[in-house]
Amino acid sequence: MAASGTSSGQPIATLDASLVPNLPSSAPMLFEAKKKKNLSFETIAQALGRDEVACAALFYGQAQASQDDLKNLSQILEIPLDTLQATELAHFPDRGRNMQMPPRDPLVYRLYEIVQNYGYAYKAILNEKFGDGIMSAISFSTHVEKETDEKGDWVKITWRGKWYVAW
Amino acid sequence: MAASGTSSGQPIATLDASLVPNLPSSAPMLFEAKKKKNLSFETIAQALGRDEVACAALFYGQAQASQDDLKNLSQILEIPLDTLQATELAHFPDRGRNMQMPPRDPLVYRLYEIVQNYGYAYKAILNEKFGDGIMSAISFSTHVEKETDEKGDWVKITWRGKWYVAW
Amino acid sequence: MAASGTSSGQPIATLDASLVPNLPSSAPMLFEAKKKKNLSFETIAQALGRDEVACAALFYGQAQASQDDLKNLSQILEIPLDTLQATELAHFPDRGRNMQMPPRDPLVYRLYEIVQNYGYAYKAILNEKFGDGIMSAISFSTHVEKETDEKGDWVKITWRGKWYVAW
Amino acid sequence: MAASGTSSGQPIATLDASLVPNLPSSAPMLFEAKKKKNLSFETIAQALGRDEVACAALFYGQAQASQDDLKNLSQILEIPLDTLQATELAHFPDRGRNMQMPPRDPLVYRLYEIVQNYGYAYKAILNEKFGDGIMSAISFSTHVEKETDEKGDWVKITWRGKWYVAW
Amino acid sequence: MAASGTSSGQPIATLDASLVPNLPSSAPMLFEAKKKKNLSFETIAQALGRDEVACAALFYGQAQASQDDLKNLSQILEIPLDTLQATELAHFPDRGRNMQMPPRDPLVYRLYEIVQNYGYAYKAILNEKFGDGIMSAISFSTHVEKETDEKGDWVKITWRGKWYVAW
Amino acid sequence: MAASGTSSGQPIATLDASLVPNLPSSAPMLFEAKKKKNLSFETIAQALGRDEVACAALFYGQAQASQDDLKNLSQILEIPLDTLQATELAHFPDRGRNMQMPPRDPLVYRLYEIVQNYGYAYKAILNEKFGDGIMSAISFSTHVEKETDEKGDWVKITWRGKWYVAW
Amino acid sequence: MAASGTSSGQPIATLDASLVPNLPSSAPMLFEAKKKKNLSFETIAQALGRDEVACAALFYGQAQASQDDLKNLSQILEIPLDTLQATELAHFPDRGRNMQMPPRDPLVYRLYEIVQNYGYAYKAILNEKFGDGIMSAISFSTHVEKETDEKGDWVKITWRGKWYVAW
Amino acid sequence: MAASGTSSGQPIATLDASLVPNLPSSAPMLFEAKKKKNLSFETIAQALGRDEVACAALFYGQAQASQDDLKNLSQILEIPLDTLQATELAHFPDRGRNMQMPPRDPLVYRLYEIVQNYGYAYKAILNEKFGDGIMSAISFSTHVEKETDEKGDWVKITWRGKWYVAW
Amino acid sequence: MAASGTSSGQPIATLDASLVPNLPSSAPMLFEAKKKKNLSFETIAQALGRDEVACAALFYGQAQASQDDLKNLSQILEIPLDTLQATELAHFPDRGRNMQMPPRDPLVYRLYEIVQNYGYAYKAILNEKFGDGIMSAISFSTHVEKETDEKGDWVKITWRGKWYVAW
Amino acid sequence: MAASGTSSGQPIATLDASLVPNLPSSAPMLFEAKKKKNLSFETIAQALGRDEVACAALFYGQAQASQDDLKNLSQILEIPLDTLQATELAHFPDRGRNMQMPPRDPLVYRLYEIVQNYGYAYKAILNEKFGDGIMSAISFSTHVEKETDEKGDWVKITWRGKWYVAW
């Protein structure tokens, strides 16, 4: 049986009701089950064999679930498989519609601010290292880690994206 | 004497003239010298003992130069030290004004898109790992690496920011 | 009886519930029937004798159905003809209201980006070839093809629009 | 010696002065030479061995010139090679900044309108044919043709982009 | 009894359900009756003794109905007079809230584009003919005609507005 | 010799200097000559054999001049022909960039307001008269007249555009 | 018993249903009672001993009702006092959320236009008369009068606001 | 000789240099002369026989000067008449372009806020008094007065506009 | 038993119904109980042992409740503890989504205006006092006091935020 | 003679050249002199007998200088008095035009974020303490302090504004 709560001792993440109109109809169902069983994304991600961020993206309708994902979700969230299959989870996601830009929430704004302030610096470094092209946001994976030292806690976010050369 | 060009064989990054009105007056001078001496940010960053991205951020007016930075820049770019000191380089930067948001350039847009699409996923994971708070965009460092495998080249971007708990 | 699923083996396209408020009332009914019968746009388009993109545009309320379209849709989707006739399908479409601009979804953003980046290049080439005027977006057809070579899959999109000379 | 004028008999495309502040400094120089020698993009593109649209994109600062491009441009436009090399032509382009969005010019607006109105239709068809992913706007080529029938002239625009599967 | 359908053989105009939240509550009732009885605006306008455009404006909540208008509407639409009187039809209209600007629908966008492109030309001509002032959009009437010649159909729209001199 | 001033006794229209950055470089030259010779658009339009509005649109860079237009302009404005030929007058116009939208000037705002308020009414009437399609803003002409009755002066603006059927 | 209708013979002002989501919940109740009893704001304002505009502002949730206002409203509108007390009428108003800016309705737009066009003129005159500071929009009263002369009807709007000196 | 300074003892209003690009070229010249001679708008307005606000509007390019205005301005500002006649002062004003909306300056924002908050209240009162129509912002005059009582200074602004009935 | 009403004699703050769609589902429940028991934030804040502003922020979904907060809220508001625990109160807040920016309400606009007008002044002073960095809006507390002197009442708002040095 | 540098040991604040077009012409002159003499705002403010923030606001054109301020500035900055008097320093400031909103610089954004997130909390507390009204941003003073404890440095910002009751 899946571990209850988070390994950090923090409460689990749940869904703010005022966000629902911008999400696919699968989102409230998934978050409801997550809340009822008190499961962290870490725990669910392990059951899915996916990274935590990818798992959370699935809940927010930003990624497509495979048939295996559906089976694993059904098991860990105790939602019947055909109920999950009737949702938009395995469909093609319509991405990018749940976030106001610029972001209002301070946590997400800080990520936005990094792009705003260092965008040209990244462009210059990437161009010098790779030439003219882009880092894919699609052939892409990401990971979040927690590091602790004497100064306190540090967030480490990694992005890894395929480089595509411009025509 | 500093190595000419980039280690990747790509041309060096230079400054698009139409960006100048949005930059501090130090920017065109620095980029002009960089171009004349054909120096990569990798080379300049080594001379400064700073990360490449931080070094490029300095050129774009997004970071503050220390007196050591000025000396090192003077030496490697062959600009007289007092000329550099007369610029805004060691002043307090007025950040964030050089980028249109949403970004227009495809490379920078892809970074923006990651925040737009995965913003809530990051928030959920960070909240579960750290509680209520933010990852600082100020007590923050970042690094870019190039990885190559049989599928081609991959960009790896790392963010490391201090976690601050909300009141 | 119509073939089930897509010829590519991919799942069929369905409707994200959060998009419904921006669509005519015919859209959820059509997509519901499509989903229930597991029909691809390729299959439905053949039944209608229309191009796939035009067929999908009909579902999204961006094109007007003829009486023949209604009969064919009734037959393949197994919706009574008078039910379809009571909808807005054969009415004059109020186009362009289902998409946020700039588009949020990465797939659609890439199309937008091509117009943003190459807009003036297209204008210059079209002016030199045709003179002062426009390519019609109304007297217009479009087609999507899939091409595969050793590098992988390629999308080929064709636009064909009438040229109209400016006064 | 290069052919003067366009093969269509239309005047050649030139640069509107009010657009200059949004372009790299190479643009006015290139357009000036093009105008002085009365060269079409068709003619210049042949000299470069590139597609017309790519050639125009080069003029508008939306693509990067190779050393061969510089040599060919130098020859056909009769601009000294080192003059061209001193511009931003072979540098990394900062794309997407010359166009107001939504576009104001009727010709470019029509292209934008197609994306606005048919964006979801393209998404549905591409998803059904290729799965979850995007058509690249970077690993991408495009071509413009003129077709004439009894109804008049028709523009045919082709896009060909690599398909990239989402993670 | 009122003629069914349009004199042009085209279907009648109906109301897109997704527009209802931006309209007064009278609009869906009027359009429903119009659809049920299959009446064109031409037919209804004749019954009202008003111009077609003014009649359609009444349906969209952009004009105020007189008591005579209510009686005529009651008769031709077969809606009880007191039902109509209970709506906002004879109230003071809150104009201009049903249209997104810039307009999304191609037909309405073309009208907007004329104002965008020729606004200063109209201003110059009107100033030279009338002096400093404005053409009223309130003391104003408009009319639409269809003209057909060997090139096809032409729309002729006339605006007639009172000139008011500036202070 | 061309008549001085307007037939209405009003001053002639001239160019506001703050508008110049949004216009092609031909505009200030044309308006300067018009002012120096005190010519109305009515007079210039007669010399060109064009409608007044089309003539003013030429001055504002919203239309393309033919070789005949250049000759006539040269004669009436007393500008050497090759000076005119060196401008953007006979080039392909980059339309729509001189007007802020929504318009600020009251005269132009009133035209915009008519589209905002009656846009859907026009769409309904045009659809019922012509079917699904658009009135062209390109295959288009327009005319302004002055009518006077006991109530005062009235502006009559006529638009005549080709109808194009949607696909 | 309160006089029915307006003294001008015009219909009374009522509430457009599409505005309700932007108003406090008291607004529809008040307007419903006003409509049922056919009362003008002039009549209600007299019962309240307030200016007409202040009275209308109360209905639109832009002002706070005193206990006396509630009693007077209860009496003239025949709504039980405790029903009124259960609404937001006597609460602190959350002002400014019912109007789109720029205003869409022509009547309100004209007021906005005066501020847009003469804002700097007012600032200059007020600064010369009063020094550096502002006219309060809070310690403020306003009044509307009708004047009629041989040219027709004139609106006279008066604003009276306290002057506050800047620090 | 004209009185120096204001009657209130406040400094005279002058022109902020950063506003110049949004003004006609006459504005800096007029304000320069006003400053040099230390004249208030009250004094200049008396010389012109115009209201102070109208006089300031003339300086900001929001109103058209008559030939008499030019003569009076010439005399009081000691600018040669033909210098004034060479400016845009007697031309048709291109109104509304000098103010950012929403206004940034606190004094002008307060005026904007009144329209934002009481817009619907004004509309309701005006409709009940005058019927469906608008108060003209063109056939319009305005006046500013200073009132002082024991609470301090009060601004009294009056608007007087012609009422025009809607069609 | 908690004191009824405010210590100032003013009515208590309640929730405007039109704001509900932008708030978490806990907000209407909390405000309903506050209103029913007629409790001020001062009183509730004392029961929570929190500052008033922090307490109000909790009600508006801008802060996270601890388990102790929930118990105290349950007691003073007489809402069962598990009812509170089922809401989003103890979850991670999704901040910043309840306020339109720029703010419409005059009281909140004044706070915004201070940042708009004095933003650079604060930046300069903070940089001179602390160096390059930011005042945290997260490691942050705030307090509101009322001061009265012979001129009337004064608001005193204090912000106290941790200083974080930029990298 | 005035103390050189800041008391904190930080560099002094200077002016970013890209901000100049949004500032009155006095700003570059003042900052130039401040930089040349290496004066902090603390030092200048003491010479003026004003708060530091008010002093910085003067430099950024957000406050009006008195004749005493001019004398003191002349003395400490060693700028001739009549040079200062020829600038806009003692004129009426046109406030609020130097800051992009939302602010881009992280330091100023944090202040904005506090208003965005806690705006309604402040409104509720102020209404309960003072009734319906506003805190003035004009009859207003502000002060910045530095506090240091074992956790590091803290910024303390105080606002003090007059309360004005709504009508």
C-alpha cells in the first residue's frame, strides 16, 4: 500500500478550486483521489515510473498518459480503469492554458523572472556552444532536487532538452 | 593571450544593434570589444572566474560587476580600467528591461514555454518538498552544459536557488 | 461500417472540456459521437468527401456545413439528421473565437511563430511574384501530409489561396 | 550578370524606412544594394542556392548567413566581402522582432488569420497522424509557388517541418 | 403571413450560443423565434419599417426598440407583447459589449481593417470638406446593398452621419 | 495651374509631425509640397484621376502609386519625377502601421465605434444576402460625399467591396 | 406614493443582465424593484435625500449606504429592511469593477474621451490655480443638469472635489 | 503688457520634455515662449478671449487655432505671426495622442477614476433625463473654478455638452 | 465570547459576491461565518495570535493556515474543525489571483500608485543602504496602525522584509 | 564639505542611461553631478532637510522642488542656481511615467507583488479601522530603515498617509 503524505513532512499539494475552469475535466478527479488517499506526487510518480514533475504535469493536463500510466493511476488512486479511460488523460493535451502570464503566484513568478532577466544570456551561451538553433521544450525532461547545506535548503532544477539546429 | 573564438567552433555571440536602446550604455562597448578580439563568453568567464551565464548577464546589464570583475574585463577586453569604471557596469543593475515578454526569439520562447506549461507542476513538487515558499531568483546560480549521445546534442540547464519560507 | 481508430495507430483527437465555452453548441455533440464511435477525422472526411482539415474545422465551428455534409455526418456519426439540423452546423460560422492569441499550445504556437518570423519574407516574395495584393484566407484550401525519411517523420502543410489584387 | 527586375514583371520588394529600427543593421544595407541593382529575391536566391523565402528571411534578419552566403551576396550585390562580414549577417539572429502581432499589413494578417481560425483543426489532424508532439518551426523549410487557372492566380505555400514527439 | 427564408436563397442568420453571455437577455429569445419561423432580417425589417441593419442591431442589443417596434416584433415573431415588454428591448442599450476588438471573425475584421488602414485618409478628406469636427456615430444611419456585375457580387455599404463641428 | 485651397473654404489637411515615425519616408515630402502649394486632396485627386480617399491613402503610404500616378504627382506637386521614383511611393505598401487601435482621434474613433457596435449586425445582413464569405477590403473602393439639408451637414461614406465566398 | 416614471417622459433606467456578474449581489435586487415600481433615480434620490448620481452609484455598488439610506430604500422600493441589510449595500464597496476600460458604450466613452483629450489641459490649469496636488475623487460630489436653448438640449455635469496638496 | 505669473501665486505650468515626441511641433515653441515671458494660461486665455482649458488644449495640440487666435498668440507670446502660421496650430488637430491610458499622473488619474467608477451612474441619469443618446465631447465646453471654504480649497469642473439623440 | 463588531465603530469587512470566482472555496465560508457572528479581523487576529493583515490574507487565500490556525478559526467562527480541514485553508496558497492589475478600487489603487511613482526612489535608497539585492515579499511581515492628530486620521503601514543579496 | 559615498559602504545609486527618455530633462543633470561628487541620497537629503525617499523622488521627477530645495541642491551638487532654475525641477511634476507596470526589476517587482497579493487584505483592515475611504498617496510620507539581527538585514518601509472619507 502506498505511503501516506510526503517524505518531507509537508502537506501534499492539492487543487485550488478557482483553477478548475482552466483545466481538463480529468484534473479535479485526480486531485480529489490524491487528496482522499493523502498521496504525494513522489509516491504517485514512483508507481508510474515517471519523474515527479512529469507526474504533476499529467495531473494538470500538460502531458499525455499512456495505457500503462492509466493502469498505474487506477491502482494507486483506486479509480476504476474505465473511469480514467473515459477522461481526457490519454488524449492529446491542449497545453499551456492553466497559467496566467505573467504568473501571479510568487513561486512561479520567480521562474518566469529568471527567463525574463537571463533570457539573452542563455541565448548567447547556447549559441556559442551549439550554434544557431533551439533547445527543445518538447524533447525535454526536467527534475527537481532538494539540497541542504549550512545556509539552509536549496532548490536544484534541471532541464535537459534536445538541441535542434535551425534551417 | 586569450583564446580566439569558441571551443565549439561556432561563431561568437554578438549584439543585435536594434537591442541597444533597451540596454545600459556599457553593453555596446563590451560587445564591441568582445567582437574585435573574437572572444567567447567561455573565455571571458574563465578570466573573470565566473560562470558563463553570469558573465553574459553582466554584458546584458543584468548583474553587477565587482572591482575585480572590472580589472579582469579591462585586461581581457583591452579596455582601459577607468573607461569601464565610468560606465554603469559596477552600478546597481536595472534588471529585466531588455526582453519582450512573451519572448519573440524561438530559443528564448522555448524557455518561457516551459514555465508556462509546467509552472503549476513545479509549484506542486516544490511545495511538497519544501513547504510554502519560493525558490529565490536572486540567491541563485545557473549553469549550462552540453551533452552528446547517439541521438545528437542535448542542452542541460541547471538552476540552483535558495528556498525561502513564506511568512 | 466506418473504420475504427486512426490509420496511424495514434488515438483519435477529442475535445478538451475547458474549450467548450468558446465553441458553438454543435461542437461537444459532434466530438462526443466521434469519441463514442472511435472515428478519426480521416475516416469522417472521406465520408464527407472533404479534406481532413476542413472536416476538423467543421467540428470546431470554423466552417459551414452543407445539407450534404449534414446527411453524411448523420450517417457516419449516427446522430439523427434533425438533431444536427437543429444545431448551428449549417449556420454562418462566427470564426476565430476558440483560439487564444498568441496560442498557448506548443503545436499551434509553432505555426504562429512561422508567421511571426517569416511574415515579411512571405510578403516580399508574394509581392514580387504577384504584385500588390493578398492571398485570400477565404477562397482557400489546405492539406496536411506525412512524409517519412531516414531522419524521421516530416509534416507537410500546403496552403492554396486565391490571389486578389489591391485597388 | 544578374537579371534585372522580377520574372513576373512586378516591381522588386524594397524596405519601408519605418521598419528599420526593428531590424539588424545589415538589413538597410542589403535592401539598398538590392534596390540599386534592381534584383528580385528570385535572382538573389538562385545566386545563393537557397529558397526565395529563406533568402528574404536573411535580408530581414531572420536567418543566419553562412560564409558561402556572404561570398555569394558580396558578388551579386557588389558589396565588399569584409563589409558584409562586419555586419550581423553571419551572427546568431535575434528572431521575431520585426513584426507587430497581430500583423497590421493585410497580406500578413491573412496568414495569421489562418492560424487563428484553423489552429485547432491542424492540431487535431497532426495529432491523429503523428501522435503527441509538434511540427518544428526550426527544422523547417518553406516554399512559395504561383499557379494560374481560368479563375485567376493562386498562391501555393508549402511548409515542411520535422515532427518531434513530446516527452 | 411573413415570407419564409431569405430572398437570396441563403440560410437565415442565427445566434451562436457562445455569444449569449455578452448579450442582453432579449437576444436569445428574439433569435429563437426568428429561427423557428425562418425569418430573414429583410422580412422582419419590413414589418418594423426599419432598415435591415438597424433591425439586426435591435436583435443584438445595440439599439432601442420603440413601442411600435415591440408591437411589430410581437406580431411577426409571435411572441406575446408583454413578454417582449418584460425584456430589455425598450430599455436604454448598453452598446458595444458583444464584439471582441480586434474582431476575430474574418467578415467583421475586414470592416475593422478598412478603418485601421484608411482612418487617416478619411480624416484628411472629411477635414478638408467639413472643417474640424466629427461624423456622428449616433445621429447616423447605414444601409447595405448587393450589386452584381460580370465580375461577381459586390457589397455596397453606406454610412450617413451628421457632421458636428468641434468647439 | 492647380486651384489653391479647398472648395469648401476649409484649410487643407497637413501632416502632424509626431506621426512621421510611423509613415514611409515619402509621406513628409508629399505633405510638405501639398502644404507649400496649398493644394486640397480634391485637387490632387483630380490630377491623378483617382478618388480623394485613395489619393489621401497614397500620401499616408496605404496604397501603391502607378507610374502614371508618379508623373501626375510630379507635375502637380512640382517634385522632380526621379525624386518621387526614389521614394517608396511605387513600392509595395506596408499597410496599417500609422494608426493606434483603438483610434485616439475622435473623428476616426467614431468610424471604429460603428464597426464595434454594428459589426454583428453587418455580419448577419451580409450573410443573409450573400451567404458565408467576406466583403473584400482589398478589391475595394470608397467615396466620401457631403450632403446638406435643413438640419445641417451630413457625411455620406460609401464602401464597395467584392464579395468572396468562403471555402 | 412615489411618482411613476421619469419627469422627462423617458423610460426609466434598468439593468442589462449581462452586467450582473460584475456587480455586487444587491444590484439586481434593487434594479428589479425599481423596474417593478417604475421609479426614476430622480424620485428615489429625493426619497434618500441624495443626489441622483450618488443614488445611481449606490445601485451599481459604487457607494456605501447608510442605515438611513437602507430605511428609505426599504420604504420606497418596498423591500423588507432586513432583506436589504443582508446584502452588501451597507458594506464597504469594492469600486470600479463594473466598467470595461476603455468604455464600450458610446455615452460613457465620450466622458472617457474628454479625460483622454483634455487631461493635460486640466492638469495645467489646476496646477496654476492650486499648485502641485490633486482634485480628490473621494471627497467629491457631482451633479447633472439639463439645459435647453434654441439649439436643443445640453448636458451640464459638475464635479466638485477637495484639493489636496502633494507632499 | 501682460501680467507676469499666475494670480494664485503658484508657478506657471510648463512642458515636460519627455512628452514632446507625442505632441505636434507647435507645442514646444508655445511653451517655451510662455515660460520665457512667465505667463499663466489665465492671462493668455484672456488675450485670446477663450476659456483657460481651451487655451491649454490649444498648447497641447488638442484644439484648432483660428486666425484670430494666431494673431493674439503672436502678440502676447511675441512670436512672429508667420512663424506661428508655419506650425500645425491652425491645422486640423490629431487629438488624443499625448496621454497614456490609464493615466499615470495622479491628478489626471483621479479624473479617469471618476469616469471608471461613476460611468454607469452617469449613463443611467442621462438616459432618464434625455433618452437614448450621448453628450457630445465635440460640441462641448468646459470650465474650472476654485472655491474656498473653511475646509480648504475645492475644485469645481463643469462640462457642458450638446445632447444628441441616437438613431 | 468574542467581541462583536469593530473597535472603531465601523461596520466589519465582508465579501463582495462578484469576487468569489477568483478565490479558493474556503473564502465564502469564512466570510459568511465572520458576517454572521459580526467579527472584525482585529478580533479574529487576536484569537489566532496573528497580525490583522495576515489574518485577512488568510481569508482571501493569500496565506497558509497552520493546524493551530484551523483550531482557532474553528473555535471563534464556530465552524467544525473537519469542515475547515476539508477546505484549501491549510493547503499551499495559489497567490495573487484575486486582484485586477492595475487595481480598480480607489483604496488599493493608491497603494499601487505609490509603487508606480516611487518605485525607482525606493530602489535607489535600498541599493545605497543594502547593495544589490531585493527586499523579500515572502520573508515579510506587515502591520497597519491608525494615528490621529489635529489634522485628522492617518494610516501608517509598515513593511518589514528580509534583505537578500543578489548573486 | 559633503561626505563622499554612502554610510553603508555600498556604491551610490546612479542613472541607467536607457531610462532617460522617460524622465524630465533635469534627471540626467542631477544624477551626473551626484555621480561626479560621489554623493549618496542620504547625504543630499540631509542637505535638503528632506527624507531620503523624497529626495530620490525629486531626482526621478516625481516631486516638486521648492526654491529652498533648489538652493540646497545648487550648493551640494555645485550646479549654478540658475541652471537648476531653468530645468523642470521646480515645475509641476508629470508623475508616474518612468516605471513599466508590472515592474521588471526584481526589487521593485517585490513591492508590486505585495500590493497584488495583499491589496484586499489591506482594504479590509483599513475599512474596518477607518470606514469607507482611502489612504492618500498625495498627503503622504514614507521612510526606509535598515534593521539587522542574527538572521541578517531587514528592510523596514513605512508609509504614512492621510485618511480621506468617501462621499
